[in-house]
Amino acid sequence: MLELSILGFLHEEPLHGYELKARIQALHGHIRPVSDGALYPAIARLVKAGSVEQRTEPGSGAAARRVLSLTDAGRAALMDRLREPKDVEITDGQRFFTLLAFLRFLPDPAGQVAVLRRRKAFLDTPSSFFHRDGERMRAEQAPDPFRRGMLRIARATTAEERAWLDETITALEDRT
């Protein structure tokens, strides 16, 4: 998801590493902090792959800054990632949010709908954090208020996400 975030933010505009890190941290928040030890090797991989280019500009202080920008190959890689996300990018909520942050760049509404339909199909599959006797545990069956809370919050969040998905899919299909 780090590479997707790098490609997505650089699609918006060229950035230097510090600005890029700040945007990625704002997107991921405290859930997945971004360290320099993860960010800069990811940038180096993308540079080596030809997806990102870097140039040096004079800094506002004494030090020069490396400005990163997306190449045509990087734009193509971003479109591929958005068009065909990995299963984990659909099933993991935080990863899906990262995908959503950049899905607007996919120029084809039908492609956007296909991604959203995959998420909806995942949400429509019955699941639970807890099971009893091989059956999914519902909030009302949870043995304590904490697990009841987890299950109620998950149910409410999922219901709201389903409603948003339905609205957005309908709106996108009306544009095609």
C-alpha cells in the first residue's frame, strides 16, 4: 500500500520526500505509521522500476531537495493497481481506504464500478469476529459488553459502507 500511496500522491503533483511522507502519514494516520526506513527504499524501488523520477532542486535552506515525480510508466502502473487491486486491498478496510483515496484517477467509470462491486461482494459475505459452536456470533449473543460493542460497531460501519457503495455504484453507472 505504500507504493500505491506514493504513486497516487505523485499523480497529483511532484513532491519532495518530506511532503510525500506527510501526506502518506495523514492518509494512514496512527494505524500504519510510515518510517523513513520503509518510505525511502520503496521510493528507490519505484525509481529503479522507472515509475518515479527524481531531480535535485535547491532547498529553501542550505540543503538541496530531491523532488519526485511520476513517469508515464508510473502512471500506467498506478492505473494497473487501481484497475486490478489485490484481494487484500479489497478485504482489508485500511488498504481499501487507501485504494479509494486514488480510485478517482481511474478514468473509466466502469472500472471504478468493478472495484466497488468487489468490495460490496466482500461485505455481503457473512462474517464475524467471533464464533460459537461453528456459527457466527451476533452482537446480541456476545458474552460481554466489549465484544457486543465490537460487533455492533462493525455492523453499523458495514451497513453505512454498503449504503455508500450502492449510491456510488448507481451514480457511476448512470454516467456510463
